[in-house]
Amino acid sequence: MKAAIFHGPHQALTIEDLSGLSGLHASYIGQIERGVKKSSLNSISVLALALGIAPGRFFDDGPAAEELHRLDDAVRASTTSER
């Protein structure tokens, strides 16, 4: 059984799933997750796009991050409704 590591509103993804969505190698993603490797800004962007989240979501920490998420969600909702 593969462990689900990333949870979205309607899904749970394994490293292998995320690798397929992002085009990044599964071992590289695992090394980033464990803190063995540092991720480049490009990799962060690629992973965020694959997960359907803003890159800033990887840097969650405290009340300021929660406020940023509310703003991000509001912007995302307004741009989605305009399409």
C-alpha cells in the first residue's frame, strides 16, 4: 500500500502520483519531502501547479499564512467566476 502524502479537496496523492502529474522524478520529490534536497523555485512552481495550489502554500507558518491563504482563495474564486 502506498501512503497518501498530499491531500486536496477531492484527492489524496502518493509521491508516484505527484511525479506523474508534475514530471519530476518520484525519488526527487521524496528527497524534498524528507529535507534531504532543497527545491528550486522552478520545482516549487511545478509541484504547486500539479497540486493546483499557490506556491506559497508550501511555506505555511502561523496566522500570517492563514490570512494569505484566505486572500489567495478569494482571488482564486473571483478569477474562476470571471471565466
